[in-house]
Amino acid sequence: MEDRSVLKEDREDGWFRRLPPQTRVLFIGLAVLGSCHIATGPPFYYSAPIRTRVIDEHTGSPNGGVVAVALWVADRGWASAEPLYADEAVTDANGEFVIPAMWPRLRRPLTLLCMNDPEIWLYKPGYHISRLNNTPRHPYGYTGPCRFYAFKRHSYWNGKTIPLQPATTVKEQAHALERILSIASAADLEPRAHPNLWRAAITGYRSLPREFRYTGFGNPEDDWNAAFGTEP
């Protein structure tokens, strides 16, 4: 016959008390970390689409063929930032591009979207590269609260017209190419996921005299060939 007093004692103790001490400590630690993660920001982010127009700074005419790369960069505070998501677009004959909406993306532990939600990089061979963060009105690129708790992110540049400055010297063109390749390397922008960016980089590389082709990040044609196995 079952000892009902033992069964009653087991029910009162509960499943948690019956776990090994090490497992209980693990559960408590995970619960604390989960609570801190939820308390410091939303569990996920998503964004509205971005529609922007690019013009030539000197002529004011629509600038077609400009590659726009949007990077939603998550800040860690004490450590280096890391991209949460990236997308690209190319301006049409009217100088307009559209970055589609970012679908919900889980926020990584101990990270927050702040003023780079997203940052937009504009590149076209023969022009200076342009970086547009999402809080541009302050001299230091920061206007106040970073909207830590906002699930939906909006671009300051949506609906605006952006002038792109021509690079008048070969040295300036080489510098612009090196900068965009450094961004591609830092953000892990692979040719298969961002072919327009890499095509533009290859065009810029080929347009330079051989003595200016050293970028510090290698030949973009090699990255393309490694990804696709064919010439661009």
C-alpha cells in the first residue's frame, strides 16, 4: 500500500526542489538573464521600408546606378558593434531607391539598436562614399534617446533627397573603393547576398590605374570568383 504522506510531501516540494542543485542554479541564472534581456529592450525589431532619392551634388541631376547598403547595427556598449541585418538597393534612372522593410529580427543578448538603425552607405564608382546614420542632426551624430524600446524602426532619410559628391581625382576614387570594401569586410557582406555592391566595387577597381589598385582588402574580383566560380 502506498504511503500517502510521502506522496503528499513530494507534491508540496514541487518539481523544482527535486532537481539537482547544479540544475537549479542553472535555471535561476537563465531566468535572471532572460529577465534582464527583456527589461533592457524589445525581444525583436522590425522596420518600415526606406524610399530615398540621390542626386549629383554638382549638377543636381538624378544619380542612377548608386548602390545603397542599409545596415542595422546593434550596439554592445563596451564592445564592438555587430550588424543585425543588411540589405541593398540600386538607384534607378530617377535616382530613387527602395530598401524593403526589415522583417522581425530577434534582438541578440546584450545588444540594442541605437543611432545606426539603419545606417546607409552610398557608393558609386567615380563618387565619394557617403555614410548616413539615423540621427544626423547633432554634430556628433546623436540627438537624444535612441528609442531602445521601439519595436519598429524608421529611417530619418526616408523621403529625402541626398546629394552625392563626385570624386575628381584618382586618389579620391581609390579611397572611396577602399572604404566600401572595408565596410563589406567588417559587416560580412558576401557577394551572394549583396551582388550589386560587389559589382560596383569591381567596376571601381577596374577603372583605377594599376598603381592605385592596392586597397588593403584584396581584389574584389577574387571574392566574386570564390563565391560564384565565374567572372563578374
